[in-house]
Amino acid sequence: MTNLQQLIQMGQQIQARLTQLQDELGSRTVASSAGGGMVTATADGRGRIREIRIDPGVVDSEDVEMLEDLVLAAVTDAQTRAHGLYEEELKKLTGGFPFPFPIPFSNLL
């Protein structure tokens, strides 16, 4: 019976830490740029895009597709970095041991 109580207590501790991690990731940011810094995307640690900066020199009505590609590349990379931050923090939480079940990144959003 003690093992079951310990397991329940450990689960509650992990749940509390995941909630704390969620809050921490919401306040941390990662940034990525494309086109040599012409487009920059900033995301929070949960992967939510918080800011897009576009150098006015890259805005060309004749080549909107290039701007779209740069924005997409910057956003995708920022979200990838946010996911990496999540994975890094989750490893710290678990001491490197895998959870018996996956905790998807999207659950933190």
C-alpha cells in the first residue's frame, strides 16, 4: 500500500511541477530570423508567436511570395526552438527518465 501512496504522491508532485513549467515557459522567449535578419519571429516557450518584425526593405509588392516564405521560415524555426526548450525543461523535470506516457508539447498551449 505504501508504494501506491508514494506513486500517487509522486504523480501529484509531477503535476504541480508541470503546471509550474507551463507558467515558466509562458514567460520565456525564443527568437528566430530568416533572410539574414530581414524577418524575425519571437515565440514564448509554449510556441505561441508573440512578435513578428519585418525589415521594411524586404517589403516588395512585386515579390510577396518571398516575404511569405521568410515569415513562414522564421515562425517555423521559432516554434521549433520553443519545442526544444520544452523538451530541455521536461528532461530537467524528469531527471532524464522518460514518462510512462508522452506529454505532448501542444498540451502546454
